[in-house]
Amino acid sequence: WRYADALPFETGRTGPVDPENPAGVSLPEGDTPLYEVPGIEADLGLDRLRVKHEGMNPTGSFKDRGMTVGVGAAAAVGVDRLACASTGNTSAALAAYGARADLETLVLLPAGKVAAGKVAQAAIHDARILEVDGNFDDCLDIVQELANRGEAYLLNSLNPFRLEGQKTIGLEILERFRDEEGGFPDRIVLPVGNAGNTAALYKCFRELVQAGALARADVPKLTGVQAAGAAPFVEAIESGAEGVERWDHVETRATAIRIGEPVNAPKALPGVRETGGTAVAVTDEQITEAQRELAREGIGVEPASAASIAGLRELRERGEIDADERVVCLTTGHLLKDPEAATAASDDPEPVGNDVDAVLELVGE
Ligand code: F0G
């Protein structure tokens, strides 16, 4: 809400919404760290690499930035029921902000395909959770129809207020870079699911250019990364198609971006193309390796987030990114969102006898 001038409401709130003054509901969100990652930077042979960790938001993902504006808008309109489809993080954020605003919240999840931490968040914040025998795209079809029938207020990233809030990621990156590096990043690499963040960043940059605050030549190249098993956006970029074709069958360990139809593609494809960016697909193995690389630098992210680092490595190896480019990778969600993925990517704990000699025998003196 420090960037309220760029948002539809004037101030953030820290408590239940006052109907007479329905500004955003705030926990508060944003102001996430921009980490140095010297190990990965050197390994990739880049002069300047930073990681913006959106997992450090109140519910552990960037969704909070969108929800503070979106739920504020819902309260302003005076709706009875908030709803979203979700691969997990949107539902966690909506449940928390819905609770804060004291509004009824309904979330539709693809059964068996949402990480445990996210379901737990939605549950404890008291959302009504419905598990659908289908994928995320099926859930979103249903929620859109509920909204069309006037039965719920939709808080997926099709809601433009969500994207307004997510613009602040771009504002924070540009401001920090200007203050600390004396310039702007050449490229921002981010995971793509519904392409909401890609669309939001593009809108942020367009508005800054229009306002005369950012030169067109300084706009960072938007570079999207998808999992190879769910890559309709990459397919559209590579083929030069005008829109994306929905993939009916999607699969990836990065369940947050297990999405067959990026609904913000009409807003995001021009963003990638007009900023001179690109899009790339990475395997689940590349994603897991990137998750471990970040962990070795002390940064804990969920698999979908690690896709940004995996995609950057892939593009470096293909020779598509020069060593002197200043790059920011966006990591979108916290490690603890998906404890099972973290456990699967790591060595098992070792059982040991209940005495010091047994411990020393294992670890060495
Ligand atoms: N990373 C994480 C951790 C996410 O949860 C999501 C989307 C994305 C990236 C993709 O972002 O849609 O802006 O391209 N998660 C949604 C959800 C779909 O339901 O939580 P996008």
C-alpha cells in the first residue's frame, strides 16, 4: 500500500473492512527481500543475479498482494461470498484475507493435486474447501460459471483488482534496483501458470512508461518459465500463435503451475513479446535441482518457484542470455507450502541410537 497511488484504493487496512470506508484488507503484504545468490550467480556466469522471494509474504506467496486489493474491492462492492479455483496458493491467500474481512469463502481445488501446506492454510482460515475430480482448469470453469450466475465473487487472477495488487512486485524490483544498483534489471524471469504475474508486471511497466517514469529501453525483458508437462504458454510463444491452446492433460511435480489454460495469456503474451522476452519449458528434474540450488544458498522455495532459476539456467546454456545481463528471478512461494516435495528432494533422516557414541560413529569425530 506504499504504492497506493498506483492502486485503485487509497490505503491498506489492518482489520475488518469498514463498509463506509472499504479500502484494502491488509495483513500487511509486500516489501519482500531481494536476495543475492553468489553461488548460483557464479555458477551461471552472470554479473548480477538477484532473487525476489515472494514466499516471504504473509501467507507465503505473492497472492497476498492481489488479495489485499481484490478482497478490498469485494468488500466495497458488498458481496456475500468470495470464491476461487486454485492449485493451492490462491486458496490459502483468499482464505486468510476472507477471514480478515469476515466474508464467506469458497475454494475449489483439484482433488489430490494440491500441496499439503496450502490445503492446511485454507482449512485453518475457515474456507469451505470443495475438492473437484478434475484439474485446475475444470475448477476455474466452475467458479467462472458461479460468478456469471451471481452466486460468488471471483478472486482468481481474471479479476483485474488481483493484477493491480500484483503490479507492486514490479514497482519494488525497479525501486530497489535503482537505489542499490544504480539502474534497472535487464530481465525478469518468472514461473507462469495463469500468466497473471506476467500480465501484472507488463501493466506496471506500461504505466511507468506512460507516466514518463521509465524509459521504454529500460523495460525489463519478461521471461516466462513453465514445467514441460504443462507448457501451453511456451508453446504459443515458440509457435508465434496469437493465443494459447488449452492442454487437457497436464502433469508436473510443480503442482502450483499445473495449469492447461493460462487465462491471462491475452494480456501476458504481448508482455513477453513487446519487452523482447521469451518463454521456456523445464523438466521436473531441472526444477528439483534448482530448488536444491536455492536451498544451498539458504533460500527455501516451493517447486514452481524454482522453475524461474531452472529456466534461467536453460536459457544460459542455450546462449540466449548474455553474461552481462542483470537478471531478477522471481520465486513465488515458500518452501513449507509443499513439505512433501522438499522431503522427496532431500536425503532421508538417519535413525541413530540414543547415545553420543552412536552419534559419533555416524558423523565421525
Ligand atoms: N508460482 C506459484 C507458487 C503459484 O502458486 C502460481 C499460481 C504461479 C507461480 C503462477 O502464477 O498464475 O500468475 O502465472 N498459482 C495459482 C493458485 C494458480 O491457484 O495458487 P501466474
